[in-house]
Amino acid sequence: MDLYRENVFSVLFIPFLMIPNIRWDETHFGKMGSYYINRTFFFDVHPPLGKMLIGLAGYLSGYNGTFPFQKPGDRYGHHNYIGMRGFCAFLGSCLVPFAYLIVLELSKSLSAALLAASILIFDTGCITLSQYILLDPILMFFLMGAVLSMVKYNSCAVRPFSAPWWFWLSLTGVNLAGAIGVKFVGLFVVLLVGLNTVYDLWELLGDLSLSLVTLGKHLLARVFCLILLPLVLYTAQFAVHFAVLNKSGPGDGFFSSAFQSRLIGNNLHNVSVPEHLAYGSVITMKNLRMAGGYLHSHWHLYPEGVGARQQQVTAYLHKDLNNLWVIKKHDSNTDHLDPSCSVEFVRHGDVIRLEHKETSRNLHSHQHEAPMTRKHFQVTGYGINGTGDANDFWRIEVVGRKSGKRIKVLRSQIRLTHLATGCILGSSGKTLPKWGWEQVEVTCTPYVKETPNALWNVEDHINPKLPNISLDVLKPSFPEILLESHMVMIRGNSGLKPKENEVTSKPWHWPINYQGLRFSGVNETDYRVYLLGNPVVWWLNLVTIGLYLLMATCTIVAIKRGAQLTVEFKELSEVLLHSGGKIMLGWLLHYLPFFMMGRVLYFHHYFPAMLFSSMLTGITWDTLLKFCAGCLSCSMGKRVYTYGMLALMLLIVYSFYLFHPLSYGMVGPMASDPNSPMAGLRWLESWEF
Amino acid sequence: MLGFLKQPVVVTAEINMNLVALTVMGLVNRLWALSYPRAVVFDEVYYGQFVSLYMKRIFFVDDSGPPFGHMLLAFGGYLGGFDGNFLWNRIGAEYSMNVPVWSLRLLPALTGALCVPLAYQILVELHFSHCAAFGAALLILFENSLITQSRLMLLESVLIFFILLAILSYLKFYNLQKCSPFTAGWWFWLLLTGVACSCAVGVKYMGLFTYMLLLAIAGGHSWHLIGDQTLSNVSVLCHLLARGLALVVVPVAMYLSFFYVHLTVLYRSGPHDQIMTSAFQASLEGGLARITQGQPLEVAYGSQITLRNVLGKPVPCWLHSHKNTYPIRYENGRGSSHQQQVTCYPFKDVNNWWIVKDPGMQQLVVSNPPRPVRHGHIVQLVHGITTRYLNTHDVAAPLSPHSQEISCYIDYNISMPAQNLWRVEIVNRESDTDVWKTILSEVRFVHVNTSAVLKLSGASLPEWGYRQLEIIGEKLSKGHHQSMLWNVEEHRYGKSQEQKEREVELHSPTQADISKNLSFMARFTELQWKILTLKNEDTEHKYSSSPLDWITMDTNIAYWFHPISGAQIHLIGNILTWASANVATLVYVCLFLWYLLRRRRKICDIPEDAWRLWVSAGGLCVGGWAVNYLPFFMMEKTLFLYHYLPALTFQILLIPVVLQHLTDHLCRSQLPKNMFSALMVAWFSSIYLVYRTFSPLTYGEPTLSAAELRSLRWKDSWDILIRKH
């Protein structure tokens, strides 16, 4: 065992220290690690734990967060990146002992455990993925940790409420929190543990020797450790996340005005602006829906066939000069900023005109269909230098206020009603196609409903003639920002759609190892790393899944038909059906949901499922060989078993020897060239190393 | 010899008058004044166009589902003598005299009416009392939304009919299983299950959900059969094989036969030809076949060809070039090569013609005998009208900066040499020496110098490119994608050496001769694939709704509105039935969980038989509701209230199940039983009243006044059209 572990660390660790430039997604996660060190606020579609840990590892190892992480292939130079990579690689190498322990616990067979562990050690894909600053090794660490502690507490079931039982149960909860905290894919392992727990409780319920009180205790213990504890930890991560990231950064615009006011350096932090809107003020308007954008316009016109061919008006999530609008009176075009004019405040119920500052067009609507939401009216920019027509007039109203009152920056919830048609300006939340730069649609809705989609607040407010007053803006409470950040993440995730005609990875590619992912290096002279599973291992896994289904079906039918099994076979079938079933369920849960996902998928999404598949391989082959051995005579059977296991191990080791350059890097001509060291190994035409 | 005459011939008929009465009531209530309104109502405008195309034998592709449903509707039109001449363009348009409205709407109405006795039979087969069964049938009978949907030329009622038929025949089969397996009746009901399932799937893909449910139920029953140790292994195997045959093989065969009929009937080319591959189009009469007939099969050096992109998305298009060049600088400041544009153009044009040239020779005509181009050969492609060479180089493409620009080479003498050699790779080759064939071969063009692949990016160029589609050289060609594949569509051997003559030749149409026939399976696979992958632009409809609105019926659909009288037809359900169905579902689930947990602790509240009945009936009804409803939450297409109707039917069947269970097991003494019965009568009367109240919106007559309409707006979210005066 110890020998094994040592082996793991040397295999994983030694080479990666020598590669001093960035690979692939390191640009993302490395950068986010730096953000934590610099305490700059950013936005990502994944929950924060993984990046926080990377940041922490960097911080502890002396990385100062100054490396820009601009594009793959950049050199790290003098920056201390070893800590972050080492951390990920350490977690990645923990997978092997975890797999070993899980299989050992489930099958009680040393050789099955060794087989599963050696598959993970000698899989080029796992090695490659754990070598760099990525979220996947962290995710897989927690995932396997959760499975391991689940298996452990299941085997403690004979002595419930003992210390180890509590330990493993609560550790399961902790690991679950970790898994969802890194990526939402962690939900699948939560599901696995949940199903296992339900099954567990069902068994307990059927045990009539237990009193209802004991049952209640069991239930409460699980609710506490597997639901409440993870929830608390998960929330705590976000608390830390928000506490650490207190400086304004690139992610601000995704969030509401109230949220932004928390961030140091944001123009809303301790803001001091003119309090009341006046004519001539330059403002930005933010939609009040979760992850709503700023009212935006630009020189581009709506394309032919989409309403009138006038200037586009959209909602845009980023801060931009094109978000600025000027409030004007509807009937005059005087410059209110002229010092001779007196200040005139905008009041609830006034009829106004909004002029786009950059293009001098008026916010306009008319009875044409909106581009996406066909029931609504189109909103455009119209007129030249502020001269338009009567369709440019809007009535400005504040929710829950009497007419004649002034309008406050940030606090007032504003509704803009189109005077001519009576419709209300709103953002539908739908993304426009390419012609609209994938910004969000803005429409005028004829259905008067009190939803945040149709409400806006004024965020920036510039008016040199008014005194700036420091506003103690509504500080949002923690549950509010937690909810908001989740809404933003979900929207971000569903926005990751593949583009048309783009070649994307399909879930059915993955188990057959159809195509890898290029981590770095394109040309012959480059140092190339290519994420691809060890094909021998992967195809063995694939075959094993079929084999497992066949064996399980045969066993279960035989039992159902009342076949008489010897004690030995009974134990084997128990391992096959129960332990194997759990692992098989894990594989299904981590693989099938991807078929239903609309977002962009990558090859590395399969790796959690691959872990389960490898463990299944260990269990299945061990059972098969034991079964064969049981059918033969004693000495002969033993020999078959030993040689079978040895052959499998050797096969795995030899294939690793063949394919190891994939993960440790290749130099020289491409594999299609006969002179390449990898010549003859390009077994599938779709591999590109 | 004449012994048989000694006995009188006696026919004893047993007629269930309940069933007859229900059928008659169903027919009356669904068929009454069927041809009113004589105008296009809602989705009739959609299905009608396909009926017309069937009548004219013109090929079409409909991405909404398989062809069996359309075929049934068309059959109605065929019986009524419809000639297909009607312009289906607007809801509310008056039908002309040649449209047999009654016979077009007859089939959906008949199937809708038959759902009533089917519901009765199903409950009887589930071993519920005739009283409960009668109640279920009445609920279906007085369900306004089901009536509206079956009185029009729409497919939901046909779908529901086949679903119920499949359920009923499976139940009949299962009940026969215990006493008399492998008898004629047993086989009949088993096979009917399979046939009804495939019909349901053939009408709409939604039928798949019920099919899966039935397969799961049958799987569960078979599992018990395997556990039955009184049966020999052989007879278990026979049982399983019979089920496999009837529930898997037969439906698949039926499904294929729908397509066979579809493809046989529709043999003329039509409006959707463009979606299909060139080979498919060539198999239709007229259209492309007329052009491609008789063109030489093997592409040779000197061939004049048009190249069609295999993917056909966003629109089918041909490789194209024209005199205009790329702008020197793009809007965003990047530079171009300023050479001649190469685009993909969605219309037939003389500028789509290219000539295949051997790099080693000067001539642009086909030698005698022709030298065919094979897989792996290196060619140059010469644009026919401008005689410039297809070229790519290390310049960023206009809209996809990560890929190379494709141009027709113009030598500006600025040390940018021509790189115009392309390797032809036939992707669907059988051997490595395959010849490049017209229409059949799918070809990749790999640039010799940079190994970039000619690809359609899918983006459309701005004004300077006339909004044509962008063509790029993909450097990192990840695997195979159809956007990189091209096939030769039109083809002839070039004969003219001189440019002037050649232009004349390019303008002339190609000559005609033989057609290439595809096998049925090839055509089926292609059509099926197109149906599944074709995506219409997602347009939000005025009456579209989300699945959450359906359970409480927060939405309705206005189907038709008479512009003068103001009469209108709405898809709006019997709200009382809907609410009761929801309550029944809730009660069922709670009681089920309660019993289940208690039984696990060995406490039996109800006898074993009642429990089994409770599980099987509930599994069918709640299961049917769940599988027909829940999947919609994951669908991204536009959804309407009528998608909920199959689920609703199952939910309605659950009401009498729950009611009977409550009377049998929870009301122990006589008094509550009597009260319960009285309550039932009151409840049924109110359901009838609601039905009567909303029937003007269901049947479209009588016309209601504005005040009456306003009083029918029971929910604020209902959209009932009230004219302002």
C-alpha cells in the first residue's frame, strides 16, 4: 500500500514541475486564484470553493497574485506557480488511494482494489488533468471523498451512533458540501448519496426490531449530517467568498446596484451622487430583474425583417459608455446644463424623453413586434440630435409614490410607460442572436404586470449643477446576495451555448475515448500536452460496463428462478449486485445527465464518471475471475485467478508506457508523421497528437 | 348428415347498454354541427397545408412529428374528395366550396368520441365497479378542452385515442394472462397493444412517453413471470419472446411502414427539397432530378461542377464567388487580402460553377477518355466565370479571425504567392482509390500548404458581402463535421477551351437522362434524421404557455373568432374537473405514501387485494399523468396548453379510482356512505353545469354578448376576446 502511494506521487509529481508555461484553462482558474489574493470581485459560473482553495494554495506558497494569466502558452517567468499546481496534483493523486479504499471496502478483495487503483495511476487522462491548475482535480477529490466516507459509514451500520459512524457520516456531509462548492456537477454525487441514504432508511424501516424512536434518531442524524451540515458549509463558503472579495473588479456589472455598493472601488461604494433626478442629468438605468442589464444602445440597426430598421436598444451586462442616457423634457431641446438655466427636478408622473448620449437618438417604441418576444413591442433609438416624434415620449413613475414627488437615485423603482401605446419598458431576459451581439432583449410590454422585468433603477447619475450627497444605500442582507449570486450563476451557465456550425464534443464520444482535448502546443516544435485517456484502459472500462450488465442480469435472473447457489457464489453475487450496483449507479448519475444538457460540453466532463467506471472494472473482473476459479479445481482455479489479474495489470502498465508522452508532453513531429515517437499509436483518426 | 339442423341457430348477444349509451353520447357531443365554423380554426392552418400536399403527392418534411397523423387527416380529405386546392395561410379564412370540412374533421371527432367508452372499459378492466367506470366516462364526456380539440382537424384526440387503446388492450391481455395464455384472444390483445403503441408514436412523438410507460409495466409483469417457479424455463422464454415480438418488433415494423407509405405516396418534389441531400432530391420526381438526370457520374479533370455544402445550416447553399473583393479594412480595423470574395450562396446562380483542374496541365476541358479524380488526388478549383483559382492563405477570415480567409486569387505582386492546391478527400469512401462521384460522394477539401479545410462557418457576411454566408479555412479541424463536407450537385464535362464559349456553356442547362435511386432504408434514415434535428426558429407564440400554467389552467387558447358576430372558440377546460383531478392526484400520492410506510412496519390498513388494485390503478393513472407531463419541463420548444391533454386524460381517470377507494375503505358505516353519494350527485351536476356554461366557447355558438363573455372570465389570466364598441 505504501509502496503504491509513493509510486503515485512520483508518477504525478515529477514531470509537471518542469513545464513553466500556462496550459489551457489555467488562464481562467489561475486568474481567479489571483483575484482572491488581490481581493478583486469577479464573476464565474462555478461556485467559489475550488478557486478559493487554489487562491489559498497560491497565497501559502508565496505567489503574489500579479501574474496576468493572459493566454495559454505564456511563460510563468519568476512567478511562483508551483504551489498552486502542486496543490491540484496532490488532490489528484489522492484519488488513487481513495479508489483503492472504496473498492477494498466494497468488495473485500485486495486484488480488485489494486486493479482499480492501478487503472487510475496509469491513466494518461487522469494524470494530465491533475497536473494543472484546474477545478477538476479538486472536484474529483471531494467526490471520491464523499463516496469513500459513504461506503465507510455504510459498513459501520452494525454499530450505529458509535464514534466512527458519526465521523464518517459527518465527513460525507463535509465532502458533499465541498463537491457542490467546486462545481454544480457535484450535485450528481449528492444524488448518489441521497439515493443510498433513502435505501438505507428503507431497510431500517423494515427492521421491526427497531423502535420508532430509534428510527427517528436515524432519520434526524442523517438530516443533520447530510442536509443541514452541507448547507451550512456551502453557505459558509459564500460568506467567505463575499468577505474576501471586497474590491470592485471585472464581475461587477453582472450584479444589481445594491450588490455593487458593497464593493470597494465600485462607483456605488460609499457613493456620493446628486440625490434627486433633474432634467439634463446623465444617468444609467439598471433593470431590476436578477442579472438584469443596463439600458443600452449602439450605432447598429435592427436587421432587415426584425421590426423597423432603426437603432438597436438592448440591455447590456457590462459597464460601458453606451449605457449613458440624458433625461430631457419631452417638448423642448434646451441644454439644461447651461449655467443660465435653473435646476428643474424630474417628478413622478412627468412626461420625459430619454436621449442616448453617444448617438443622440431618443428612446422610442412603436407597434412593431419585438425581435424575440413577439407579443411585445419593439424598442428602438430614433430621431436625429434629439428631434424625433411623439413615440419618443415616456411617462416616468415611481412604484408606490404620489405624483409630484421627486425621483431618487438608486432607491426609487422606476417604471417607464410609453405615452402613445401605453406599454411599459422592460427587459425580457432573452438573448438576442448574433446581430444583437448576444445582448439581452429590451421590449415594451403591453401587459401591465408588476414584475421586476419592467422596473428600473437609476444607477449612475451625473449632474454638475447639483450637490453630491453621500448616500447610505440599502445594504443587501447576506441571504439576498446569496440568492442573487446563484441566479447570476445559473443564467451564466445556461448562456454557455455552442455556436452554430461549431464542432463540439458530444457525450457519446467520451467513453469510447473518441477525441481528446489539446492542452497546449499546436506545431511540431512545441511542447505538446494532449488530454486523452489511456485507450487500453478506457476501452477496457467500456467493455467492462457491458460485461457487468451481462453478469448482473444472469445472476439476478438465476436467483429469481430459484437457482441454488453455494455460499461462495452467494457472497460473490452479493458483491456484484450490491457493491457493483452502487458504483454502476454512480457512473450512470455522472454520465447520463450530460445527454440532456444544452450547454457546451467538453471531454473532461466525463472524468468523474470515469472514476466510477474504473472502480467497476476492478470489482467486475475480480468477481469474474473468482467465479471462473470457483468453477475449476482448487489449484487450477488459483492459477487462473492469479494469471488473469497479472495479465490485466501488465496490459495496463504496458499501455501506459506506450502512451505516457501524451501527459508528460511530446516534442517533435506530429503522430501522423512516421518519424514521430508516437507514430503507430494514432489508433483513431480523430486523435490529434 | 343434416344433424346440425336439429338444433336451432341461436345467437345470444350480450350488449352492455352502458357502453352503447356512452358511445352514442360521445358521438353526439363530438360530432354535433361538426362543419361549423366553415373557416380555418387555429392549427388547422398548419395541418391543412400537409393535407393539401398529400393530395397533390408533393414531398414535404414536418419537424413536428412522424407522418402517420398527417396521413390519417389526409385520408379523411381523400374520402371527402378533396383536391388539395386551398391556400392555408390565415386562421379564420373561410373555406372554399371544394374543401370537405366535415370529412376532414370527422376522424379526429370519431376518435375523440371513442375515448369515452374506452375510459369506461379501462376502469372495468382495472376491476373497478361499473359505477366508477361510468363516472370516468362521463368526466371525459363533459371535458370541454377534449371536445374542442377533437372537433377540429387536429391530432391530439387521435393521439389520446391510441394511447387509451394501447392501455386498454394491455389490460385485457394481462387479465387473460392468468387464465388462458397463448389463446387467440391473448394474442389479439397483445398484438393490438403493440399496434396501438406504434400508432400513438406515429401520430406524435409524445406517444413515446406512454409507450415507455407500458414497456416498463410489461417489464415489471414479466419480471414476476420469471420469478414464477411453477412455469418451466421454456414456457417463460416463450412468454418473453411473445412480448418482445409484440411490444418491440411489431411497433418498429409498423413505424417503418408509416414512412414507407409516406415516401411512396409523396413522390413529387416540393417546397422542402432544399433541406434534403442532393441524393434524396434526385430521387423525387421533378426538381433536382430533372437537372441532374443524365449528368456524368464520375468527376474528371475538366469537369464543371457546383458544390453544395452537406450540412445545409443555416440554409442550404453552394460554393460561390463573384467579381467583388474583400474590403481592404474591415469595420473593426483588421486587414484582408483584398482578393476576390468566396462565399456560400443559397440560390442557384451561374457564379456557383467551378471547374476541376489538374495542377500539372493547362487545359480546362475533359480529355478523351476522361481522367477521373480519385480520393487523395490534388486538384485546383477554377471559378467558371472569373477563371480565378480557389485559394487560401494565412490571413484571418472576415468574421472568424481564428480561421483562414478563402479567396479567389488575384496577384497584386506583393509577395503573396498563390496557394491553390487542394487535396480531395472522399469521406464516405469504400476504398482508398474511390472515384469522386456526383451527388453521392461527400468530399473534404484539404489545403495542401496549410492543411486547412474548406468550411462553411454559418455566419453571414455584412453589406460588402451581400449577406452571403462566410466560407473559411479551418486550421484546427477537430474531427468531422458536416459543415466541412461538400458534394457535387450539378455536373457536366467541360468542352469549351475558350473563355467566351465556356461562359455560354455554363449558362446552358445540363442535359437529362437516367435517375439514381436510393434504397428505402437510406431515404428513411435521412428523413428521420432531418425530422429529429430540423429546428424551426424558436418563435414565442401569443398563446404559448409554460407547463406550470397547465395544472391550474391559468391559460387558454383562443382558436377562432368570427370577425362580425364575435362568436369564438377557445381551448378552455372544465375547470371543476381539472381542480378535482389535481385534488385526486394529491390524495392518491399522500395515501399511497402513508400505506407504503405503514406496510413496511407490517401494519396493513387495507386488505392485500385492495392494496394491489390501488397500486396498479394508481401506477397507471398517476404514472401516465407524470410521464406525459413532467418531460415538458425539460423541453425547450414552444409549448401550448393542448400538450397537457394526454396527461389530463390520465389524471381524470384517477378521480373515480380515488373516489371508489374512499367509499370502500374509509367510509365504514352507512351514514357517511349515503352522504358521500349525495355529494357525488351534487358534484357531477356541477361538472355538467360548468360544461354547459362554457359550451358556447367550446362549440363556437351561440354567440355571446360582451357582458356574458365578461362573466365567463373566471380567471384574470384567461384571454377571452371582448370587442370594444
